[in-house]
Amino acid sequence: MAKRLGIYIFDGAEVIDYTAPFGVFAVAQRMDPELDVFLVGDTRQPIQATAGLAATPRYGLDDHPDMDAFLIPGGIGTRRELHNERLLEFVRALPDKTLRVSVCTGAWIYAKAGILDGLKATSRKYGDASEKLVPIDRLAEIAPQCSIDRHRIVDQGQVITAGGISSGLETGLYLLLRFGHDDAFVDEVARIMEYDQQWELMKADRLVVE
């Protein structure tokens, strides 16, 4: 089943937010080579994520790559991306078939774009000492019409939000389920990654709104 996950990256993106789901798909490709995962930037120019990690996107927003899911990670850079009108217009214009996905403070972008209005969503529940508001409270401030939820993953159908920094792993595994793979396939990916025990614990920490 050919399914494509695009992950948005930007200066100040949290490294594990985007490398964790990318890594899940890299392992899953061993069993399903038709899966594709790639990085999308504002342009194709290299970016510097947190701690100075450089990455080069395969696509820019103007390329409008075909995607079954578009994932926005969090990170200190989301404060700037909140004002990136090109990105906000891009996510508003995504086709219906494309799942809008976020990890951590990436939910802020969907909130600013008005996509979370009337939906349940989550974000990181613990903040840094320097932050006046923890990220999940900032989400409530950005999107007052969003119903804040504290599950690890919240699936609203076309919009999927995940909690804190490490939740990118569960997000990647959960997207394999949304892409049509069965539990046995996803459990095997988790086992190969030696993440099977944590995956079992996290399965219950999920809200799926029918």
C-alpha cells in the first residue's frame, strides 16, 4: 500500500519530534517498501533544528508534494512558524485525503490556522522553566474554540495531535495503523525497535473520536 508521510522541518524544530516518526517509517519500510517518508521545508534550503542539527528537505511548500499525512513537529522554532503565512495557507489548503498531524507544539500551527476549532487536541503537558505557560495551556490560548485533551494521542479523524517530545514514536506507529496496516504489523515494527513494551503501555493513552 503506497502511503506517503511528509514531515515539515524548520529552523528550531525539535530533533526527536521529527526524527522519531521518520525512524519508525524507516523501520517499517523493511516490511513494506511502498511506504515513503520525507522532509518538507518552507523551501528546499537546509535548516538547523535544535542543537544545530542540519537537515535538507526533499521538497519545499511550493512543490506541493502528494502526501497521505503531513506532520508538523514542535520546537522553539514554532514561535516563528506561527507567523509563517505561507505555512498557514499551506495547511489550510491541504486536500481532504491528507491527514493533518502534529507532535508537541506543532499543534500550535494548526491552532493558528483555525483547523482545531471545534475539535479536541493535545500538546506537551510540561514546560521549560523559562516558559510562562506550558505548551498545552498556550494551545488553549491560541485556539480558544479547541477542546483541550490530555491523552498522549488525540485522533479527530483528519486531524491527529500528539503530546510531548517523545510522543513522536507513538505517532509514527499510530500512523501506520491509520495507513491501513494491522496491529500485528505495527507491533512487529515496535518489537524491532525494542519499543514494544512502551508501545503496549501507550496504546491505552489514546483518544479516538468517531
